[in-house]
Amino acid sequence: MTFIQSIYPNPTRGPLMIKLNQFGVLNMEIFDQSGKIIKTESLESEIYKLDLYDYPNGLYSIKISDKDKNYDARKIILNRKAGFKTSSRSCYLNVQFPNKTPSISQ
């Protein structure tokens, strides 16, 4: 069963947007790398915003299930100290180039 349409951004620095294919009451569980449940939530809308910023960097699993125990799961990478900067409109790397113009010799 596919409940999750998309989860983005992934990898994330904390904030996540979860878009669901199903309407109605669904349950969400988030697991850390050891399999421990770190968060549970009841979802009642098609779009859900989540912030993992307070958790340690690592791999997390998100499981969405219905009352009949059907489920869909995805993996999320949390990296708060990523080597890039992001904004709502762009993503760029900090790269510096030397200020030298190459010379052409014959």
C-alpha cells in the first residue's frame, strides 16, 4: 500500500514536508537508526510539516500506517551540518575560484 506520495527535501537539515496519497486518519511513527521510535503522530491532512532539527544527524525511517495495519515506509537522511546552504528558492555550494586568467602561449 502506498500512503506516501513524497517526502522532501531528502537529505534534510531538519524541516520536512510529507505529502500523502490517502485521506483520513493515518498514524506516523519515526524510528532512529537503532529502531527506537522517537516520534508518533496522528495525521489527518494530505500535507504534513515536520522538523527533525533537534535530533542527531543520521538515518531515520518514517512509517505511515492505517487502522488496518497497512503501511508505507521511507528513509530520511538528517544532516544539519551539510556543506551547502539552502533557501526556499535555491541551493548552492560555496566554491572559490582563483582570480587568474589562463595565458595562452604559442
